[in-house]
Amino acid sequence: MTVNVDVAIVGAGPVGLFAVFACGQLGMRTAVIDGLADPGGQLTALYPEKPIYDIPGRSKIRADALVDDLLAQAEPYEPNYILGHHAQACSETSDGTFVVTTSGSRKVFARAVLLAAGAGAFGPNRPPLEGIRAFENKSVFYHVGRRDRFAGKRLLIAGGGDSAVDWALSLAEVAQSVTVVHRRDTFRALPAAVAAMQADPRIQVETPYQLVGLDGVDGHLRAVNIGRIGGNAKRIGADALLALFGLSGDLGPLADWGVHIDGKTIPVDAKTCETSRSGIYAIGDVARYPGKLNLILTGFAEAATAANAAFARVFPGKTLHSEYSTTRGVPVSTQNQHFQTA
Amino acid sequence: MQINVTLADGSTRTIAAQEGLSVMEVLRNAGILDGECNGSLACATCHVWVDESWLDKLETPLEGEEDMLDVAFNIAPTSRLCCQIIMGPGNDGIRISMPHPL
Ligand SMILES: Cc1cc2nc3c(=O)[nH]c(=O)nc-3n(C[C@H](O)[C@H](O)[C@H](O)COP(=O)(O)OP(=O)(O)OC[C@H]3O[C@@H](n4cnc5c(N)ncnc54)[C@H](O)[C@@H]3O)c2cc1C
């Protein structure tokens, strides 16, 4: 499936969402790609309930409410949301149109690309165990998906939050055995659920232990080695590992875009937010220039800067008539938001 | 004021630190770690091992720090998130190590 827009925005964090508005004000249509199923970036994934105090003009606003307002502000421009997709590759046609391809094989054609990628595409926080990738989706999982995948299996669950505890209780119903491995005796979960887990004869709780190695062939686990914190390792026979360590950002999908990446940030020209590749801009947390402040408000300003800079590329030869939003107004929305998920 | 760091490859560095900055900020400025969440206890990218002899000079970790250590890897008994360690006269010369891969 293909989507034709003026500007492709990678990342539906606060900065990517505001970029929809900033582009929309200049008459540029947008598509927004995010690996997560829900928009809002860090605000949604990491701290939806925290109040934020440094959004100009908002003395206090909860992170989830700010995301709602940003969506409402973007809505009149009818952005094409492509959620649950990672933006993976970016090629350029002979006439200078970018083609951004997503993990769900969507192709977005655009005259300019805005990278509002934050700390990278959110994905599972993967334990750095040797050879782990060969086991992924065969016997190592980062989310449950189908429960029956663990039926009759010797399952090891690693992690100490709600999800580890809740899934241990739930999967004990179908698995042959469940072992929970966590680095300390305390769990970040409802006390009643923790007590139920500890009392459950089907669940073996191993604390204070952590993962140290995997043993298996062709992606199929035989055993997981766990180490006592500060002590010796032991081997637990296992057919499946469910590793629940939350989310972590990964700029990996942008590695081959021909954009210079410096560690976890993308250097830009502060005057335009343009990256080392012409027509591709970076804004928000991912963008770096001397004196950069990693704040939402900085990202908003960068979105406006990049939209202005991208205008000349999207509409070659057209003069950019400068106007305030009070003069320009906003279009009246005709449709509801177009959310597309994988 | 300074911080003595043993890097993951075993080499050591002494880094000048300013009073009032967190160890994370000093090490981030030195390009040694990412400190992605900027000290808001939302990630574990500033996980370090504190030298045992320095551990009891530090304040005990807050619950939020313990919670984030739950998603760090290669934990040691002396693991800390160094965004929570503020440089002051009490920890001038602190010795820490960067966790090497498992
Ligand atoms: C606990 C906490 C409290 C904070 N408090 C404040 C505060 O009070 N004030 C303030 O100004 N800032 C605060 N921040 C920082 C603020 O959240 C960030 O500056 C802001 O989220 C950056 O927005 P962004 O849109 O640049 O990136 P993000 O919010 O990180 O969003 C980036 C999005 O891009 C997606 N993405 C990246 N690469 C790809 C790809 N290749 N394909 C698909 N999707 C991709 C990611 O999945 C993510 O959803 C706080 C942060 C934390 C963790």
C-alpha cells in the first residue's frame, strides 16, 4: 500500500505530532509513522500520568492530556497515521521524491522527511545475552501474544514488574512449569498478585537472580543460565523465555538512511534542522546542535523551523508568505483521524 | 573534584567533575554513557557499579531507582544509577566501573 504526502514524519511523539500542525499551516500534507500502536512517544509510553510544568502557556498539564491536545491540534490537517510500523528504509526516486518503507511494507512517498525519532524506535528492552537474536520469536519472546504458544512448555519469565507477575499467574494455567527470575526479592506489582504468585505451587520464584546465558540449538532453548546477584550461576531447563524488561529506544532502523548519526543523536544545522542528507530534517530529542536543550518546547520550535525549511523543497519556486496562525486560521476538519495500524 | 572510572574494556580514566552535577551528567559530557532520560528515573542507561569502598558513603537508593535497576542488565551487588549520585565533598574521587557486557 502506498501513501502520497508532502512530508513524511517519523515518530509520533509530541514533536512529530506538532510537526503535523506546523506543516499543515504551510499547506503541506503529512503522514506520521510510529512503531508503537499509540501516538505520544515518551509521554504515552513512559509517563502518561505525570504532570508537566514547562509547556509554555500551560501551567500544568498531564502528559496524556498534552498528547490529546496535540492530536486535536493536528486533526484539521487530516494526517495519515501509520502506527505499529517502523520506518525502515528511505530511498529517493530520480525526481527527488523520498520513499519511506515501513516494517509493514507500507510505502510513503514524500518530498521531505522529518525525523522526530526521539531516542529511537521503541521496542523491547532486549537482554544483552550472547546469541539471543537467533532465539527470538522461536523460543525467546518479549510479549505474550498467544497464550497457547506456551502450552506444555517449561517457561522462564524474567522481570519484576506487573506484567511478569500477572503473566506468571496466567501462564501457569497452560505451561508445564513456570519459573520467575528477578534480581531482587521485591516486585513492582500489586501485593496481592505477588502473594498469589509466591504461594502458587506451579510457580518457582528465583530471586535475587538474573539472566546470564542461553543454551539451545537452532533457536530452540534447552536451558537458561541464571546467576545469583554477586554469586554463582545455575542452569534452569526451559523451552521458552519471556523477557519482560520494558521498552528501549533503537535508532537502528535509521542506520542506512544516509543520514549521519552520532551515537544516539542526529547532528543538524540549527538554522534549518536539516541533517547531512538534503531534504531530511531531524527535530526533537533526536536532533543535536550546539546548545541544544532536550525539552518538548525546544522540539516544538524545531518542528516549525523544519517545516519552514522543507517548504522550499515541497513547493519549489513558491514564495513562503509569512503569516501568523491568527491570520491563517485552521481548516475545518471534514473527517475523523485516519489511524492505520499494522 | 574528580571521578575515577573503569571502562568496560578495563582501562581507567580520571574525569574532572563539578560539584552539584550528577555522576551521570559528568560521564555523559565525557561521552561515556547516554543518560537518555536525563535523570528522570525512566531508563537505566546510567547503570554503573560503584566501588565497594565507596558504597556506604552514598545515600541509600530511592524506590524509583531500585525500580529502574530492575530493567538494567548485568547487575552487581554494588549497582547504582549514577544520575542519583550528586558530586559533593563526600564523594570526591569516587570510583566506579562501567558494567561490561555479560
Ligand atoms: C519521566 C520523564 C519526564 C519528562 N519530563 C519532561 C518535562 O517536564 N518537560 C519536558 O520538556 N520534557 C520532559 N521529558 C522529556 C520529553 O518527554 C522528551 O523531550 C520528548 O518526549 C521528546 O519528544 P520527541 O517527539 O522528540 O520524541 P519521543 O517522545 O521520544 O518520540 C519519538 C517516537 O518516535 C518513534 N520512532 C523512532 N524511530 C522510529 C522509526 N524508525 N520508526 C517508527 N517510529 C520511530 C518512537 O517509537 C517514539 O514513539 C521527560 C521525559 C521523561 C522520560
